[in-house]
Amino acid sequence: MITADVAVIFPLPIRMIRNIIAFYSVKLSTLRRNLQMNPSRLALSLLAPLIIAVQPATAADKVLNLYSARHYQTDEALYSNFTTQTGIKINRIEAKEDELLERIRNEGANSPADIFITVDATRLAKADELGLFAPVNSKILESRLPPQLRSNDWFAFSTRARVLVINKDAIKATDVQNYEDLANPKLKGQVCSRSGAHPYNISLMASMIARLGEAKAEEWARGVVANFARAPKGGDTDQIKAVAAGECGVTISNSYYLARLLRSDKADDRKLMEKVTIIWPNQTNVGAHINISGGGMLKTAPNKESAVKFLEYLASDDAQRYFADGNNEWPAVPSVVVKNVALDAMGKFKADPLPIAMLAKNSAAAQKVYDRAGWR
Ligand code: FE
């Protein structure tokens, strides 16, 4: 019986074999005590490391442990498609971004997580700064994803724009064409915003810093704060509602929140959208600020081969459609076209080509600028 099991050892990695030898050395030194056990307990005790060692060899490439901060209806199809194509089963844990990051950190070297998926470059940057991601070399990812939408360690799989939204009756569209206009004293008491501590606004500020420099970006932030209709509160949808209700004249929102309201099956949501106009910012200069949702392979991933396959799968035509459309976003792979009535209705626009990695790089400075400017 032992001969048969030992034969299974040989395909195992050298490190595992060394561990097994070390285990038996310890066992032999205590053999005298072990011999006093009953025979079946002794046999089980001697076979234990073989059983443990063999398990990962058979299961290793059939499972993928995914920690995801995404939770959209179309994700079911996204994941089941991967399992159908590769035979790799996905174990998914969904929670809020910060909770997942905390969990991965707490689990440390023993974390079962292979892939971490989240939204916003700032959050991916945080995971990267914590040293959680492993570099991935993949010809597929390199050729499918534009260079500005990937770093060495993480990859963008969909994009969203941060746009301006005005109340049709309160503000003239010609007065708000650029992010810079939000600081114009003409808009005093008209600007609503979510907190400056939120990643969406931090990424926007990171792009302003890249473009204008920190001093000018701070001047802008002070100007916007001086125009606030109220202290920052709520999420992007709350700002859109406040603009529609006339509580403020203008706000900034991620594009998918607007698309969601446009596509909503609730009449009230669609009525809300009749009160507002969406403005693609900075179209005559740099283009609208773009952010992403994406992910990377974790350094401690127990199933690295599956993890790379999964990242490559996310860049495939089908997966790109599911991934982007699930949250009314645009695919990261330029050749993939999504049919989305709301996004189509919002029209074409010029996007800021700033590399996403720059947002990550400037995010710490961005938070400090908001703090100094009082954009709480
Ligand atoms: Fe969001």
C-alpha cells in the first residue's frame, strides 16, 4: 500500500518531496513512541503527509478562488462561461472592496485568494502598494489591452467616464464644459459633490494633478469647494437626484450611474433623467477623465495557472461584453463592441488617454490636496 502511494510522490514538486522527507525524519525519531500506538492509527499517522501532499496536485488547476467587489447580474454568465471553457470551477467571495483587501491582508501567506477584482484605479493602487499583486507576463493581455489600461501587476477590463451633469433649467450647458468650470465663481452655491475622500474623486484629482500640477489642481479644488451648494454627502446617484430636484445646478458622476437611470424600469428614474443634461467634459482639450474596473493575480495565489487563464479570459470578446455591459461600462479591449441602449444614447466622446497607472501614482497626493482644500 505504501509503495503505491510513494509512486504518487514523484510528480510532486521538489519542495513538497523535501517536506515529506523532513516529516518522516521527525517521525523516525519518535518511532519508538509511535510503535506503542494501535496499528491503524500508526498507519494513518505515517500516511498523513502523503494524503495532504497529493490533494493539491490533483485539485490545483481545477479551481479558481475569486475575491470580487463586483456583483452584477450578468456576472453569473461571465463566470459559468469560464468554467465551461476551461473546466476550472470558480469559488467566489463577494464583499466591499476595503473588506476584501483587509481579508487578503489578514489571511497573509495562507490566503486562498487567486484573483482580486475591484473598481477604480485608486483601489487597485492600494492593493498594489500593499504588495498584494504578482506580476503577470501574458502575451494575450499585452496584445488585447491597450498599454494605458494596464500596469505590470493589474489590468483594466472595463472603463467608465466621470462626467458633468447639469440641471437643464438652472445652468447653461455653455457655462459648464470643463471640470475647470466647476471652480468658476459664476457657479457659487450650485455645485453638489460626494466626499473628496471617495476613490472616484481621488482619481479625478489624480488626473488633474497629472495635467495641471499640484498647485493649480489645489486652486481648482478650493474654487469648487467655494461653489458647494451643501457639504459633500451621498453617492453619485444622490448627486444626480439633487441636481434633478434643483437642490443644486451641477455635479460630477460616473457614467454608468446615468446609464443605469436611463435604462431603469422605474418611471421615476427615467423622469429624473429628463431634468438633467449630461456633458462630456474637456472635449476641446484633454478629454473626459476615465477610470476603470479591473483586477490582478495575488502574490500568494495557490492556483496561479488558473489565475492567469482567468485574467486572459476576461480580455476575451465574450467576457468583455459581459464584464462591461453588466455595469453599463465600456470594454477595455478596443475591438469589442457592446450593444447598450443607454450608452448609445449618451453618444460618443473624447476620452483622456492618461495612463491609468498615473492615477494610481498620484492618488496619495490627490487625497492631501482635497484635505487642504476642505473638500471633505
Ligand atoms: Fe460606483
